[in-house]
Amino acid sequence: MTTVGPGAKALRYIERMRRREFLALGAAAGVAAQSRTMSLKTGTAKVDITPDRPRLCASGDKPDPPVAYARLHSRVLTLFDGTKRIVFVNYDLNCLDVATPILRERVERELGIAPAYLVLLATHNHQGPIQIAAENFDYGRELAEKIFAAIREAIASEDGPAELLFGNGYGYFTRAQLSHPPDYEMQLLKVIRGGTVAALLFNYPTHPQLGPRKMYGASHPGFAMQELEEKFPGVVAIYADACGGNQYTLAPEGTTDFLAACKARGQEVAQTALQIAGGKLEEVSGPIQSHMQLVSLPLADPIPYKQALGLARDIPMDIGFKAFPDPRRDTNWIRALVEHYKEGVPFPKRISEYICTDEEFLVKKLDAPRKYPCRFVEVLGARIGRLTLVAIQGEPLAEIGMRIKEALRQRGPAMVFGYFAEHNLYIPTRENVRLDLYQAQALRVQYTCPVGWSLDVEEEMVKGALGVVGAEPWIDPREQKSYPLRRREA
């Protein structure tokens, strides 16, 4: 399999994704005036997606018999302002790979909702089927059917008037890997319909805490959502991961009852969400506008040919590319590296030069063309009244999410999600790349890329994500004209 730079079709795809730059829906006063005269409607739905037979999970387990310590679900929230409808979908899975392009095309064709208004968000649960395994491709197709039906159900249930309230708080139950400070922030959108809470959409930056092994289960976020829904019958609680590619929620040392520990952690998350929902919140109701853009990130130069041959000395070079869960998958990138050198194939400069296959191979083109092929890194930017919402494809590290949130909150309420749509490509920080930690290595060992990330990946990710919503990195406060001790220019 040969991988080269983008062709004309790829460039046209990138151009379509860029469109015109996202603009705010007017000044704050104008938005406030619109929110007083318009009426939002909202709908919700929930569907069971627990497998009925043994399937390989992201944890590496394959539950047999296919029992679950907690059922897997997908939950849906729709918001309709009379003109535009945005759909939020979560799922108790690590990602939504095979199902994403199927859903995007069908939702657009049959429901008239463009991909920029379909917000696909993972809990990043590892105890459900992993769709990059070929044996689970059929599950991905089944998943697309079930989620589509749930979206239709949510739209059919829409009613109003709906009010949107935003708040945030902090929960100290995650650990950061070799980075400081950790991100402990939880963000929450409270959706009220007819004076009653209809939904809670909330996030947190972490890998989930697992429950008992060799079983299906929703991990600790599943128990958090269950707790909230039991406390408030009729409410749909929708958790999704924020930017937590290097943060982990773990069971306490010495844990022997992993089910009890997982439930307890879920209850902690639910209590934090309840404290936020019951506290002081900002109203953000208003018109909806959304935009999706490809942020193409820079890659490093290849290692020298002599060094590449040294790496190739102890691995099989004539076996092609191996897919998950084959352990030889980790050396695909070395075979690709040597192939580029021997055949004179130009090395990639940007990650968007590639399309990602269902198996997570990076290729020039797919065997069968798709309307919406997977390229990295997709960023969805939405404005819902006063709320700015950003969803980033892959697994951005916590520091990236924190920088984006810090810039956005200077101009008003903001929610930032990771794990958007398909394929969990880690988006590392500069320091992570410099140290060549696991997250930086994943581009090569998981995705067959012959080169690694450039040190500039963090900066370009932050600037690119902010650019999707018409923002820029926050400048040094001392450089602002409003800084009281700023010296006057001569």
C-alpha cells in the first residue's frame, strides 16, 4: 500500500470543508435581542447499543458470554431555532468509526441536516466494541441504523419553549500523565423545556475508569448518566469527553471490587454535575449557527534512511500492513518509511494529505469513494446564542483544550469537546512530541504514518481550532490597551 500527498480530489475536499470563515452572530446585545423574540425547541432520545454476541472491545477483551455490568447506550439531544437544527449524539464507545460516514450521509440526505450540525461525541468508553477491528465493521453499520432511528425519534419529540443555561465547576478525580497542571473542569449545558429540565449535556477531560473486565459496560461515565436520569425521571443525561488525551480516571490503589469502585466514581461525577446544574448558570439561549473545518497539522521530517534501515533489520518487511489487534501493527510505520525511501515516494508534510481507512491505515485514496472520507483534523465550531461550542476530532491533550477554553471564555460562555466523530488520533503538545511519549508515537504505531508530528503541532491545533469560531489565542494582558499600567507609546 503506497501513501503519497494529496491529489486534486483531496484538495477539493479540503476546500469544501474550509468554506467561509465562521462569524459570530452579531454583537452580544443583538444576540440577546434575538433570544427574546425567538423560541427554541428541543427533543431527546435514548437507544440501547449493547452487543448481543462476543465482540472485540477497545480494552482488548472479548466478552464471552456477552454479558454487561452496565448496558451501553447512545443518547440524542436536538435543538431547533425555527431555521437551524443541531443534533448532539453521544455513545458509550471509544469512538464512532465505521458509523460516522454512514450517519453523515444519511442524516443529510433524509433529514436535511449537514455534517456541521451533527455533533458526534464519545464517552471514550473502552468496554464496548472497537470499530477499527474488521470483525466489528458490521456492528458499526448496525450502530448507524440505531443512532439514525434515535435522531428521528428525538426530532419527532421536539417541543418548546426551550431555555439553555450554561455553567462550569471542578471535580478532582483524574490524573495527568507527565504534564501540569491537570484540567479538572466540568462544563454543563442545562436544557429546560416548558419549565422542566429535559437534558443535561456535560463533559470532563479524562479516559474513563473501567469496571469489571471481560464484560461489556459503560465505565464510570455510564453510571454518572444513570444516576442523573434516576434522580430526575424524564431527563436525558449526555456525557461526552473533553480534551483529555493524557488524563486518566483510575480505581483507587488496592481496589478489588471494580464494579463498586466504578459506580462510586460515576456517582462522584454525577454529584459534580448536579452541583453545577443547581448553581448559578448563564442563560445562553439563542439562534444556532455551526461550521466544520479541516485543520491540517504539520508533520516532522523523516528520520535518515540509514536509521530507517536499522529499525527495519529486526522486523518482517514483506507482510504488508497489519490491522488491529495484530501486534505487528506497531511496525507498519517502519515498512511505510522504508517503502517511501526505496520507491522515491514524497514524504507527507501535513496530516490532511492522507485519508484514514476504517482499519486506521493512512492512504492516498479509498478503494471505494465516500462522500465524507475521514481526514484529520476536523473541528466543528458552533454558536448557540451566547455559547461558543467547539468539538475536536481525535484525542487532544488536556493542555490544548485548556488553551482553547482560556481564549474562548474571554468573550463569553464556551464548551470544548474532544473525541468528535471518527478515529481517535492523539493530538499531542509540543513537549509530548519533544519527549516522544506514547501520544506522540501513536501517529506512527497506530496509523501507519512514516513520519511523526512536528513540534509545531500544538500551536497550530490551538490557532486552527480557535480560527474555526473566529477567535485567536488570547494575547498577553499587559499588551492590551486597557491594561492600567501600560506605558503610553511615545
